[in-house]
Amino acid sequence: MEQRVETLRPAEQGRRVRDLLRSPRRAVVVGASGADVRQHHRARPCLGSRRQRGQKGQALGRSRGGFSTKIHLKTDFDGHPIAFDLTGGEKGDAPHFPILLALGPDVDPRAAVADKGYASKANRQAARSRGIIPVIPHKANEKDRPGFFAKAIYKGRARIEQAVGKLKRFKRVALRCEKTKRNFASIVALAAGFTLVKSVHTT
């Protein structure tokens, strides 16, 4: 490390960059000179070569829509957010249904409304075991489909889609600006809080 800063000569045509530098009168250099000048003569990694941590546990994954994060949102029948969980974009919806049932207040609803992505016998049984009526449409290839389906209740699922749309109005939620799952979950929770405050604000 040099103790004095080198001065610059005026650039003249035909001179090289090295010739533009001239040392002060008593420039003192500590350590070895040359292209690799270090304060300590120990091996060290180059700048920018920190250990790569990867995307494990960051709720990031590649799906048909690209590299994204999936927000599994749980709301009440009015579309107010209750709880949510984050997974990578490649994760399926159906395996996450029991987790959503356990999230939020310790109060079991009378019915659980979900789209076909959560359709499975295991999910319907998980809801019934908690005394919840599963309002999940059956897939076309399912066997022993019942003839009755609560279409009037299922129409309320549109409020869940509207709640997701309100969350995506926040730029940091829509663009996933945070790298870690913890930070992104904080932003989603903040956006959900703003949505709740706005829904009860009447003045």
C-alpha cells in the first residue's frame, strides 16, 4: 500500500497510460512492489468470490411461468387474509392443503373452499377429520364423483382471487424484490396488514 497518491501528467499524444503516472518525490511503498501488491502476504480469495449459498430454503423454484415463488393464501369468506405460506413455484398445491388448514387462528371453519389444484381424496379426508366441509371441485378423471356440488358456496372463491390481486398491487410482492424467504414473507405480511386495515377503515 503506497503512503502517497501518485500524480497525473497531462495526456499527450503517443504516450502510454503507464507514462501518465509519476511518483511523488519520496514515495514509500510498504511491502512488495509489482502487479500483486498486498498488505499481508497470505493467500486470500479474490473479491466477489464469496461462498454461494444457493436457493435452498428461499422459496424459489422454476415452473412453467418462470423462476418464481408461490403464495398459498388462506382467507375468510369475505376475502380478508388470515394466513399464508411460501413455496417455490414448482411446488404443487394439493400437498400444501393440510398445512393451510393448520395455519391461522385455532378455529376450524364450517367449510373450506379451494380450486381444483387442491383436489384429492386425502385433502377432503383431512378437512372432514377436522369437522370441515370440503368445497373442492372434482377433477374430470376422478372416479366415484358425487352428483351434488355446493356451487353457491364455491362462488365465494372469487374473493380469494381478489385478495391475491390486492397483494400483487404491492410492487415488492409482485416482483419478489427480496432474496430470502424470511424477508419476502415479511413484505407479504405487511401488504396483507395494509389490506386488512383498508378493509376495516370506514372514515
